[in-house]
Amino acid sequence: NVDMPTIEVSVSYPGASPATMANAVTTPLEQQSMTIEGIQSVFSTSNTGSTTIVLQFVLGRDIDAASTDVQAAISRAQPNLPSNLPNQPTYTKVNPAATPILYYVISSPNMTLSDLYDYGNTFIGERLSMIEGVAQVTTYGSPYAVRVQIDPEKLAAKNLGLDMVTASIQKTNVDLPLGTLYGERDDFIIDVDGQIMRAPGYGELIIKNENGDLVKVKDVGRALDSVQNDKFFQHYVTHEGSEQCIVLAIQRLPGMNTIQIVNGIKAALKKLQPQLPSSLKIEVIYDQSEAIIEGVTDVKLTLIVAFCLVVVVIFLSLGKALNTIIPTISLPMTIFGTFAIMYLFGFSIDILSLLALTLSIGFLVDDAIVVLENNVRHAQMGETPMDAALNGSREISITVLSMTLCLTAAFIPLLFMSGVVGKLFREFAFTIILAVLISGFISLTLVPMLASRFVKPYS
């Protein structure tokens, strides 16, 4: 797990141009952010009405302490920010490496985008976010909203301003607590539904009432059922055609197993399917677990092929099938021993650790071949298998020890690399070092013991 300490600062200033956002908002915040200890890089994006600043810290920086420093920097920048900001700048801890592991597309031929959003965000998204290991479910779409369009000419003819339309909508479409009536025995909560939920109700709103002469929204414009953001659209394109859709992106918690999470999500969706409308289609457009499974399968296949090739070469070199069994047994013993120590250190079996074992296959069998060959040579000189194993191992032990330590020393510098690369390859190097050390130990213990039992006398 490589979690870069990263904090994202967001500021909203509706109506401001990108240039105004950059000059009046982004620059003061950036200047104060540069003074924070351990800052590595600062990226900012200024759009119409919003600014996003991404602060990335050095790998060893504590994210909680960095958050406190960011809050202090925002406070220091406050006097230089516009006084009419609707909300103060906010910050969140983010992990730039935490990309979604699963994308679902939700579409239906006879449902509106707002209905799809409600099903995806509320009914499906909230259920999936409860699954163990799921950090966040993001819904790419837009919720339902009523859009009121006003004709400027009709508005001017009625001698009205746009602000009067806005004020009318705000005053007449409210949902406020109205209090409680207390009786001798019973209490009654006053509940008046003052919200208008659909577009036709907005058309009947009264903008102006002058001596009974009513001017309604429908007299100067129209109200439409729409979504909050209608400036973008998403289409799911297949060979059969294209449909409007929303997308669910699922992120996992750091350190959790991607494959287990994806399997849990698929099982949960299978249970949810009978409760969804029959026209609702849920399809996977990206599944990270498939790439992980394929990658690990390829590495395992490479590991097996390398093992088989090593066994064949040993057989061609030694000439006897019985002698070939000895290094063939020592090889999986070394790998199992490496797995055991990896488990004790909390390492995971991933592509890097499997790649380390694949690369070390040749190293692992070298020691066993050297010891076995010397034992066989002593047996060919007429010694008994037991004497040949003892004398041959005694002669070659210093050489085997030197080979093991030299191979180990070659990978030690990787353990001290810094930064993201160092964190990635630390387990890789440690796995190879473990495998080589265990291989040397087995070559000086298990291989001589097997040789004393399986190597046949040559006299």
C-alpha cells in the first residue's frame, strides 16, 4: 500500500470567472500553502465559480498533522479572500492512488435520468457502501430538479424583474417547522407541506398580486421537470445502440483485498436484483479484479514453467531421475518457507512478491545443485552415501555460504531506497533475500540428508 499524503482544498464562489477565481481565491491560498512543512507539490484548477487546490506532501508526512497545518494556512489566507464568499474554504484528505476498483453503468429505456439517479444513488449505492471493504460509492449523474425558464419580453411587459420571480419561488416553496399545539391530554405537531415537488406546481406560483390581477410563473415562462446539472450527459453505447445512463464508481478501503470486495458486491447485487424494476439494467464497464486475477495467473504460470524448466535442466545435467528428485524437493520447500516468513511479516502474495519468487527460481536451485553435485562426486569416488553426503557438504559449505551472501548483498540496496519506488520494491527485495537465505539453509541441511538416503553407491 502506497498512500501519498494528499489534501484537497475546495472553494466555491458562484458566478466568478476562472480568472477571478485564480487571482482572488487561488493565489492567496497557494501562497499560504507553500509555507507548510513537508509540502512536495501544489496543483490548482480554477473554473467558473470554483477552485480546487491539491496539496501533496512527502511520503513520511503524517496526514493528520498536515491537515492541522492546512487549516492554519486557510485561516491565515482569510483576510485576502473575497469577503462575500458564500462558504469558507474546505479541505478533505484524499488518496490519489485510490482509483475506483469497479464501475457499473445503470440504464433503462423507459426511466428518466433523475429516476435512474435515485435508484443508483439511494437504493443501490447505499446498499453497496455497507459492504465490508468499500470506502465510497460515487454516483456520476444528477438528481431531480425543476428548471424555471423565463421569457424576458413577457417579464418586461408585466413590469416585473427577475428578482421578483426568484423571491416568489423562495418564499412560497418552503418546508419550515411551524410548532406544536399543546392540549390538555394530547400534543399536536403542526405539519404543513409547503414544498412543491413537480414542475406543474411551479407554474401556478404567484409572482405579483395587484388588486386581484394575478401574474403567475406560467404567464411569463414555463417550469420543466429536469435535473440539477443539464449541461452534460452520459450515454452507454453498445452494438445494439445507445442509452442515457448513470455510472456508479466504487472505491475500496486501503489495505483491503480487491477481489474479495468485488465478489461481495456482485453477491449483494444478485440479492438486490429482484427488488429492482425489470427495465433497469446494471452492467459492469470496468472491473479491476479481472486484471488482478489475470496478472497473478500469468505470474503463477511463469513460476510453474520456470520450475519445470529447472527440473529438466537438472535431469539432463545429473543423468539420473532419482538424483533429480533431491533439488526438485528443495525448491518448493524454499518457496513454502518464504511464504511462511512473509506471513509473519504481514506481506501479501501479490504480483511483486510472485515476480520476486519467479526471478529467484534460478538462484534457489543453484545451491542445491552445487551441494548435490559434490555429494555425487564423492559417491562416484567409492564412498558410502552417508560419508559422501558428510564429506561433500563439508567441502562445499563455505562456497555455498559465500554464494548465498553475495546474492543477498546484491539486493540489500533496494531495501534502503526512498520514495514511492522504494516503498514498492522493498517487499520485492525482501522476498528475494528471504528466498535466497532459506535456499542456502536448505541446501546445507535438507539436501545432504536426502543425498545420504537417495544417492546410490557407484562402487
